[in-house]
Amino acid sequence: MARLTFVGGVHPHDGKELSKAKRIKDYVPTGDMVYPLSQHIGAPAESIVSKGDRVLVGQLIAKAGGFVSAPVYSAVSGTVKAIEPRRVVTGEEKMSIVIENDGLFEEIEYPQIPDYDSLSREDKIKIIADAGIIGMGGAGFPTAVKLQPKEPDKIDYIIINCAECEPYLTSDYRKMLEEPEKLIGGLKVSLSLFDNARGILAVEDNKPDCIELLKKLTKDEDKITVKALKTKYPQGSERHLIYATTGRAINSKMLPADAGCIVNNVDTVIAIYNAVIEGRPLLYRIVTVTGDAISDPCNFRVRIGTNYAELVDAAGGFKKTPEKIISGGPMMGFAMFDLNVPITKASSALLCLTKDEVSKNEPTPCINCGRCVEACPGRVVPKLLAELADRHDEENFVKLNGLECCECGCCSYACPAKRPLTQSIKSMRKVALSHKKK
Ligand code: SF4
Ligand code: SF4
């Protein structure tokens, strides 16, 4: 049977063998915990604690700052040490609540879980909003807002992104194998919000064990299908996932809901299960710590707020000096210059590589080979867009569909002249999008 896919894309070295066979380990943090008030798209959360306050695990420390926002909870017990700007993975400073971790992990008494069958659609959405859940595939959009499209009756697919197409990352893979019931349970909760929707668990075919397991567990679920996708980067990008699974195309002016779809990633759906079925707010992330510089690559269940440097030590430290450290995967992650930053709701991986292939690349003139065009899943002409971006020609950049780029990095990866195409296009998109918003 033909495997589902999209046009364009690349096949980078996947590096998943380093960590995929290891079970998720719980990491118990020892140092201070840092909670940026802005871990999501939208208004920052508003602190409701003060310096000197004692807090417990599961305690609300910052409430949502508006409709498009998300609350923040402490994942440790301890004392609020400061509320001040702290550096985050992107290198920016963000207002944060700093908690001195007392190592006791004393937990609040969670309110009684309401009987699931008695919950209305509005109740479930409120629980998801109150739990602080955001899109944990990287976008960081508050999940409760995503689950309230203008026309809920027109949603006919809820697609769970189980592709995990970024090289080296294996946290979704491990969760599918270790917590499949929660994944399916979270999807069923999501489906209960939409009368006409069917669920799709979309998995790349390099994870046959997950496909088999999920098919077995959903064989009696009329509304859920497991679909195998061709292994190709960026299969997990929202647009390409929708196209591959439903044949529907969306562009930069549309939301997935405009094509009748809602897309969530594995961690987000498990967080929905934890909130609605188990009554727990979002406190943890599964983080892959990997790369050839790490002694013992693995996946950790990490309390949000934990310092990245602690995770390196927990993975046995560096066996070789890393030349490059990335938060996330090699294609779309952020290069990190300081490990002293917190794991947030949007963190997925820490990748430590002994060779920084990219910065060693000396770009040479374009040879007009067309490989960037062939690789581009956004169906634009990366070479031209990068030239326009380098000339700051925003008008023609927008005319030539520069906003349709999903910043996947395939063009740079494919370019034999090692031109930093994505970097140029990304910078121009940022400017053009900010002008569009105004
Ligand atoms: S132009 Fe954008 S969408 Fe196309 S390959 Fe480059 S980064 Fe990806
Ligand atoms: S892949 Fe590189 S060398 Fe080839 S056309 Fe594109 S920019 Fe030019």
C-alpha cells in the first residue's frame, strides 16, 4: 500500500538509535526551578505569588493573562526566591518566577476529579485551559483555544502528530510505547468535543512497533484510525501532516480548522488525558537528551522548570566536548550558548554534538542546481526568496509567497553550495509577519 506523504522534503541522518531503546527515566531536580511567565503564544501569565511564599507541587503560581494565554504551576515544593527576568533557550530574557527547591516534593491536595460522564464540552475545555496545556510540538499555542474553533461542527478530523520526524528525537516514540493508553484516552477526550470528528494517529513508518501497538489497542474504536506515513522530514509539520493524512491543502492564511482539522502532538494529548481523567495540571515534559557528545543518551520525565545543565549531568555528562548544543532537533531547534536555562512547556530535547557541521560550512556561489526547489515542501523557490531577503526586498519576498515557507530547513540542508537559505528566509519572514500583524 502506498504510504502517505507530501511533495518535497529530505532524509537527514536520523540519529534516533542513540536513545530509542531506553525506557523513560524520572529525573528528580535538585537545583532552583525557573518558570518563565511566557512559555506560550499569547499574553504572558500573571504571577500570583510573591517573594518568600512557600509553594507546593501542583500549586498555581501564575494565572492566565487573557483568553490566549496559559497558567503556570510549580512542579516542586519550596520557596519563591525571586520574580525577575531570566534567560530562556532563545537567548532572550523573560520575566520568571524562581523557586528554591526544598527537595521534599510536597504536593497539594488535588480537587476531587468530577465524574467524566457528567462533564459538558465547556467543562472539559475549562479543565484543559486551567491545566495550563499548550501545543507541545513547538508552537506553544494554548490548547483550549485551539479546541474552540469558530465552527466546531465543521471539524471532521483530529490528527495526532505521532510522526516525530526531527532527527535524534525519540521522546514521542517512547511515549507511544510506554503510555499508549493515555495517548488513545486523550484522543478520545478530544473527539468527545466534536460531534463529527474522527481521530487519526499519524505515525512515520520507521516506527513499525508503535503502528502495530496502536492498531492493536484501537481495533475496536470505530472513530480512530492509525495511519502509516512515509518517513521523510518534515512529515510532522502541521500543513504536511494534514495533506498526507486527508489530502487537504492549507496555506499561511488558513488555520487547520479552516480545512476541518485540529492537529495536536503526542505530549499535548497525553496532557489532556492527565488533566481531564486524572485531574493533574501540566507539570512534566519528556525530554530526549542525546547526541554523540553525551555519555548516556536517554529520555527523561522532567519537571518543568528544571535547569538544562542538570539534565546533562543526569545523562552522565559530556564524554567529549560539544561543539554545538541545540534545544530541540537539528533541523528546527535553537542553538544554545548557555545551559543555565529552564526546561519549559515547549522543550522537547537537548542535542549535544561534537561537530558543528553547519558553522564550518563556507557558502559558495549558487550553481543554479535547483535542489533547494526540489526539497522545498512549501513549494516556493528558496534560492530566490533568500536573495530577496538578503536585499531586504520585503515586497517581492511576499509576492513570491515567502510567507508560505514553514522554516523547515530542507533547502539549506539540500544546498550543495551550503548557502544559509533558511536563515535568510526566516529573518525576512519575521519582519514581514510583524508588518502584517500591524
Ligand atoms: S523555503 Fe522554507 S519551506 Fe522551503 S525548504 Fe526552505 S525552509 Fe523549508
Ligand atoms: S540548492 Fe543552492 S546552489 Fe542549488 S539552486 Fe538552490 S541555492 Fe543555488
